[in-house]
Amino acid sequence: MKKVLKSVSRILGAIAVIVSVFLIYVQISYKKEFDVPETGIRASKDSSVIARGKYLVMGPGHCWNCHAPDGETNLQSGSKVGMIGGKEFKLPFGVLYSPNITSDTATGIGAFSDEMLAQAIRYSVRHDKTALVPFMSYNGMSDDDIQAGISYLRTTRPVRNKVKENSINVIGKAVVRFVLKPVFSDPAPRASLQPDTTAEYGNYLATSVGNCVGCHTRRDKNTGEFSGSKFAGGYQISVSDGTFTTPNLTPHATTGAIVNWRPGDFVQRFRTGAVYPQTPMPWKSFQTLTDNDLKALYYYFKSLKPVDNKVIVFQQKVPN
């Protein structure tokens, strides 16, 4: 019996040593650096380019929803403090904070080169060459639109606001070391797209600019990976008085939320804005979309393969 216990003890000791070595390795090597291709994208001072950038950043891109610390509490009225960073994201592997993207040189993006910013948007790689947690969905954005967004951000009022450092636990560091990597859009992004009302352009807006796909698709809460059919809804978001479930945007005859809508109905819904005060849908930003962009989205959603997925959009929390 003593020999058995001694053998078990040795095995457990060996496992403990292996685990310890692995954890030390993760601790000292988790900040893995990546080399990604140069984008060649540079900011412009052209007023029309800057105007396009403002439209994208404040409208379909809804950047302030994440890059303002009050972006969630003021979702339907607009941030009071701007894109100064600091919004907290509590994840299983740690706590992350959105960065300050005002033009401040000390705490914002003012000291970063245009190429650094373009690589963060295009490849999800930050200025120190490490991979970003892929919250942003702009990897497929065209060169022209990335240029426009950067050009606008360069014109924003600099606000000095030092954001807290991300707090990542050992599991998070293992994820960073072995899982996180640059994102390469497939198909490859185009240099330029001409806005129109086609389903093709609607696809671009829904997947590479507005991230409609990110909310209107059921996803794993821990990994963020899609677990349902794209645009078929089903992703649940908790608020103080209940749970929202994103609606099915595919044209299914009985469960599609907009299957019986006409283009004008779709446009008018966006002009109306929020119906539920706590809705996670960024209506404040999306209300600014042009009629043509909204029609492009409508025609794209109508072109999707119908998926049968019945959704109850809001379920009230039952009082205790």
C-alpha cells in the first residue's frame, strides 16, 4: 500500500511541476507579438472624407457605445463625456476596459501613427503588435472607410483620460498566448465601395460596419463564437428589468421579424428609434443612417436564406 501511495504522490508531484512550469511559461510569454501587412492607409484632411468618417463613427459604426464609459447607460440619449474610454467589460478571463480614442497624445490615440490605427481596425492588432480581443467587427471595412474613420478621429477634441489597465487572470493569459491572433477578413476587404441600395452593399454594412450580425446571431457567452444561424436572432442580453432576445432578421414566413415589411416600413422603424427604454439596440446611432443605407440593409436581409427561429424579444423579470 505504501508503494502505491508513494507512486501516486510522485505522479501528482510531477503533474504539479508540469502545471507550474506551464503557468510560468504563460506568465512570461503571453504577450505574443504579431507582424501583419502594412495597410498603407493614411488620414486625410479633406472635409468630405472627414464628414464620411463622422457619419461612420457616430452612426452605423456606433463607436461611442463602447468607447464612452457612459455608452451603456446613455445608449438612447448619447454619451455625455465622449469617446474617452473606460467602459468596463467583465469576461470569464478578466476585466477589460475600452481605450480612449480621442486625439489626446498622452492617453488617447494622438501619439499613434495612422498605420497603427489602421492595423488595429483591419487586423485587430494593437500598436505594441499584440492581438486585441476581437470586439470590433470592422476587419472587412474598405480602405476608404478606414481612412475616413481615422481622419475624423484625428479631428476630435483631445480629452486626457488615463484608462485602467486590463486585468487578465491566468486563464485569460493562456487565451491570449494560444488563442488570440490577428483577424484576416475573408473575403479580403476592398479598397473602395460606392454606397448604394443593393443587397451587396447592405451585406457590407451589416457585417463590416454596423455589426448587425454580432447581435442578431446566437453566440456562446464565454467565447463569443457563433452558435446559431447568422441573422436568425436568439442572442440574449440581460437588463435590469428583464431579458432581450435579438429578433430573427431572415425572411422566414412565420418567424422573421421583418418578413412582411416594405422598405418604407424598415426606414420608418429606424426613424422612430427606441421603443423599450433599456433596449441594447443602439438606436441613437442607427437613427442617423441615410435612407439609402437603410434600404440596402433591408434588401440584404430579404435576400437571406429563411431560418425558422421563433423569438420572444423581451421577457419581463418576475419579481421575487
